[in-house]
Amino acid sequence: PPLVRVRAQVIKIRQNNIATLECEVEAYPKPDMHWESSYGRLDTKLEKYKITEEEYRRDYKFRIRLKILKMSSSDYGVYYCVARNTINTTRGIINVRDNNDKSVEPKGTGVFGKPAPPRPQYRSLCPPEINCDNCPRANCGYSGIEAKPLTGIGIKGMPPRIAEGVIGAVGIAVFKGQMDDTYGIWMQDASPKTEDTAGKLWVTRSTDTSYIYEYAQIDDFVQQKTPRVIKLPYPFQGNGHIVHDGYFFYNPYNRSSIVRLDLTHSEGTMYAYGRLELELPRLRVNTGNYLYTPEHNFNYVDFDVDENGLWVIYGTPSNGTIVMKVDPNDMTAEYAWDITVDHHKYGEMFVARGVLYAVHSIFDSTMNISLAIDLYLGKPMSVSLSFSNAYRSVTMLRYNCMTKELYAWDKGSLLAYQVRY
């Protein structure tokens, strides 16, 4: 959690002069930092305030400064430097007083929040080696797994592979925002049609399945600005949907299909443009046989977009896993794989550069990946990845090929993990 140090807890300044307030912040992952007064969060758009951030110790130590230009009598009072990450929120306190104020000043540095825990010994971090014979979850080797073509459906044929590679490492979580909803999803278009849509953010709420909310940029979401509210033709099921190329793709409630909805048109003409539907073979809804770990979420269908295009993941009545490559332009199947993997044994799956990755658990403190399948070759690959799970309740994990990040929804926290190939 953030630790905030204030070297000067009281600043005395004459009217019409410049006041400089400074806090030192220690936190991991990097926190969201801003300033507040007794009236609330400062409006950084006002010319009166100049705010700067500086990282002076890689990844975990920061300075945040506030300059109040041309002090007036109304500017005196208490100010707070606020640091928030996925663990907690800490506020450092600074009093700004008139130069003639004779009240007693606090001595020494003000420390707010809890200090970091002591550095552990490496031995305590490394658990004993897993014996594959005694650990069914490890499933070492995956020798019995097959990725066979799905038969009995019409397919267009697999287009050429645009990008390939295997993820070698996943970085630390970077905090992007917060919502008071355990189940949800946040989406950015990895292949936007215009620069205007490149920075947009879309979110859905599990408590209101008939709408998708659009923010002009992620900062508007963080600052809780009013979003554009888009009503859907059918309510959505679960939280596996995605935005791609200006369209919203989702699994409608009580339908064994996926729908494409054009987001680029105004509210009044939205339903008249480009709504297409694709039935998913062997998908059974209204069964309670949800995708992935039981009680994780309520998806029957999951979506991914990587450098090679749009992918759909869903389960079969026999608990196998189907991955389908979809042409988003006309909503037809390009290719489909029937994979002999019980999706219930995994917390999440995602596709990156044509490789399907399966995350073992989304409730443990560390998320591990040891199963990966190259969908173009139809073969399992050897991987060993692990990354932190801050709140142990990830209900969405999605690859963004534009930023080369994994987006996560972790108990209402919006997180991003950088990946390296």
C-alpha cells in the first residue's frame, strides 16, 4: 500500500506569492496520485495549479508537487496529497498558512500509511518443487491434449498468420481505475478506425446488462465523468464481450450466438446499421454450465482480439473447449478447433499471437500459466509464467495487441500487465 512522507507539514506563505507543496510516495504497483483540498479534488485544468510527478527510484518511489500560483486568502487551509493503488489509499496532510500565523508548527517529517514489509529471504519465497505425480493441476507435459478441427460446420479457411511468438514474461500490475462491481469488463479498441476512438474506454456493469458505457478517455472514467450510455438490442450474458474495429461483440442472454453491434453511429440510428449474428455450434446456454472455474463468472462465451484477428472461446456439453476464428466483417467462421481440455480446470483463457493460454487459478495470490496451445499448429507448447493477483478475484483477463498488455478486472480494480515475447 502507499506510504506518504511530508517533509514540510506546514508551509507559510505571503499572499500573491507562489506556494510549493511536495510529498514523497512509496508504493507498488505505481499508484494514482492527485491533490485534494478541504473542498475536494483540485481541478488541474485551472491555471492556478501546476502539478508535477517524478519517479526517482524505479517502480516504487515518486515525488508529487503542487504549485499554487498567486496565493489569496481563500487558498489557505489543509491540502492532501493522495496516493491510491490496488491495495489501499493514503493521504498526506499539508497545512498552508499565512506568513503572519503564529501557531505552533509540528516538528519533523509526517509519515502517513504503513511502511513496506521487511524484505523476505529468497528461501521463504520459493515453495518446494511440485511432484507432477501428486499434483493433478500441474498436468505436466500435457501429452494427451489435442486441438482437432471442429467438423460438421461451414468454414471459410484460415487466413495467413500475421504475428507469432510466445509470451516469455508478464510484468507487474499497473492500476488504471476502480469500480464498485465484482464482475465487470473494461475494453479499449486495439484496432480503432479513427484517432478519435483510439483512446476511448468502454465498460459494462453486471447489475445492468442492457447497456454499455462509453468514455471519451480513461481519465474521464477515473474522474467519474458522465459516459455515453448505449442501449443494446439484447441484454448480454456474462462479461466475456469485446470492442474491436468500432464494433461491440457479445453473447446475448438466452441465445447460443454472438452479435456484432456498430458503436460508431448515433443513438437513434444505432440499430439500423451492421448488426450481424453468428450461431455457435455445440454451444448450450441456460444450462448453468458456465465457462471456466465454477463461480468465477457467468460466461458461456469469451472473446479475444490479437494481431491475427478475432477469436471466440466457449465450452461444449461434454466440458471440452472450442476456439473459433471469426471474420468480423461478415461474422462467418474462418476456422474452429475442438480442444480436449476441460475448461472448468482453469480460471481464464486468452489468445495472443495465435496461441491460446490457460490460467490455472484466479483466486490464488499468484496466477500461473503452464498450458499454451499454438492454434495454427494445433500443438501444446512449453511455457511457465506467473504474475501477481492483487485481490485474488480476477473475472476478466484479456490481451490488447496494440499496447502489448493483459487487461484484468480484479474485484472492481482495472489493471494492466505488460507482456514480453
